[in-house]
Amino acid sequence: MARPKIALIGAGQIGGTLAHLAALKELGDVVLFDIAQGTPEGKALDIAESGPSEGFDAALSGTQSYEDIAGADVCIVTAGVPRKPGMSRDDLLGINLKVMKSVGEGIGKHAPNAFVICITNPLDAMVWALQKFSGLPANKVCGMAGVLDSARFRHFLSVEFGVSMKDVTAFVLGGHGDTMVPSVRYSTVGGIPLPDLIEMGWTTQDKLDSILQRTRDGGAEIVGLLKTGSAFYAPATAAIEMAEAYLKDQKRVLPCAAYCDGELGVKDMYVGVPTVIGAGGIEKVIDIKLNKEEQVMFDSSVKAVKGLVEACKGIDGSLA
Ligand code: APR
């Protein structure tokens, strides 16, 4: 059987890391697409030349032509611009919306059966626009944010508790922005919910509050340190986790920006929710019950995403 085909639209910092990880994990053959001449070809060749040492079997190529993504099983989209210090993800909307139009049309024409994972920011609005521009079914188009935000939350918790990251589970819901909602009740260490761990004296509410804020500011913290771009190792790793769940029909329960049709009270919008990812794409949006306080935070996050979607409609009339 032929190896799966993975198309990476955008061969920048995240795109290159995605290609490297996909090859190392032998998820399939990789095509890097970018408008920049030489960048995708150079990264593909460089990674291919690491194959003999690492011992992976995967073909890598770079291109400026959408025809070369034909028949892709998975497309991961990072095309666009990242933020610089002082910018919010929302500041990228105007530029990246135009990019989503050309990418969506390219995928719609050449890879209509792919499972599409968008990473470009502002994430929730961009994935919504990408689905519209591509015309692919909503369950086959999703955005990577929740896995990354949850990974940041899990990392900070594991350091706080001095336990393995493997034993920390956490969910971050809502939009991928300042209003994201790290869920305390549904986050656990070895199955013990965080509120119980406070009662047990493992941590304090104050410490947990500062971890929650650090999680919300996780992307900005990296931008502030790097100064020339935004995070790429953890975002790429998170998207690869989602791609692998699809390609191997793992039925993973992962939070991601998925199309909601009434789940969690959200209608006709993309926002971060718990999902099941398997061979059918987003096979299910898990309609969890939020308590009053969580619902207030989630609603305000949804409202922020709605504002960005309206801004997209204002910029591009074909989306209205
Ligand atoms: N089509 C294809 N590629 C494009 C297009 C386009 N229309 N416009 C820009 N690109 C390419 C750039 O040439 C660049 O190589 O997208 C790539 C983006 O790479 P980086 O600038 O390194 O950005 P990266 O850190 O990978 O982040 C990409 O993901 O997390 C988000 O906010 C981040 O929106 C940003 C995206």
C-alpha cells in the first residue's frame, strides 16, 4: 500500500518542524508548499538528508505549485505571517485572511478528500474562513489550538507538582486567544481533579491562578523571548498528534477548533471544544456540561471569536 501523503502548506518555522516530525514518525510522504522560492525545496532536501542517520522511510519534496499536493490525505496549513512582540493574534487577521483564500482554493481543487488542520492565526476565524474557501466538509477541516494550549497547561502543572507530564491531563477550551478557558475541573493529575489537589494541599489557589494566566499568555511568552517570530516546536508537535490520530484512526480525544452545530451552545462556528479524531476526521464534538462560571468564560471567548468572524465577513464579501 502506498504511503499516506501529507501536504504542508507553508514551509516556515512551523512547516519545517512539521515536515521533520512527520518524517521521523514515518507518517507518510511529505510535500512542502510555499510561495517562497527555494524554502520548501531546501527544507525538504535537508530533512531527506537526515534520513540515513535517523533511518526513516519517507519521501520529501518542496513546491510552489498546488498541483503537487494532489491527492493529499492530510493538509496542515501554516501559511501566513506570525506575530511579533506587542502584536496580538488578532492583529494578523487582514493579511492572513487573504492567504486563507488562496490556500482554501488550492486545497479545494487539488486535495478535496484531505483532513485539513489549520494553524494560522487568529486560529478560530482562520479555520472558519479556510473551510468556507475550500468547500470541504466541516468535519474534515479543523484548527490546532487546544492541544497546544493544553500541552502548555500540562507542562506548567507537571513542573508545579513535580510529576511526569504523562500523568497530567488538561483541557483548554474556547478561542485560541486571551479569552481561552483552561478547564480546572476537567484537568487531573493521575486522575485526581485539580480542585481536589488544592484541598489536599498539593498546591494553592493562587499558584493555580498564576499557572492559568501563564497558560493564556503562553504564546506571547514565547514571542517575547524569540522576538523575531512565534512558537514552532510545540505547535508543530500538537498538529502532528492530530494528524496521527486521523491517519491511524486512533479515536483520540483531543481539544481542537471544530465546527459546532449547537454543541456547548455554539451554532455555526469554529471554537475550541473537546473532540474525537479518527479516520472520519472530527468524528464527534463532545458536548460537555460547563458550570456557571465556566459557561460565562466560554461565552465571552465565543463572543470574541464571533467578532473576528464578523470582521472577516467585512473584509471579504464572499464570506458573508
Ligand atoms: N501561500 C503559501 N505560503 C505562504 C503564503 C501563501 N499565500 N503567504 C505566506 N506564506 C508562507 C511564508 O512564505 C512562510 O514561509 O508561510 C510561511 C510562514 O512561516 P513563518 O513566517 O515562519 O511562520 P510560522 O512561525 O511557521 O507560523 C505560521 O502559524 O502559529 C501561527 O501565528 C502563526 O499565523 C502564523 C502561522
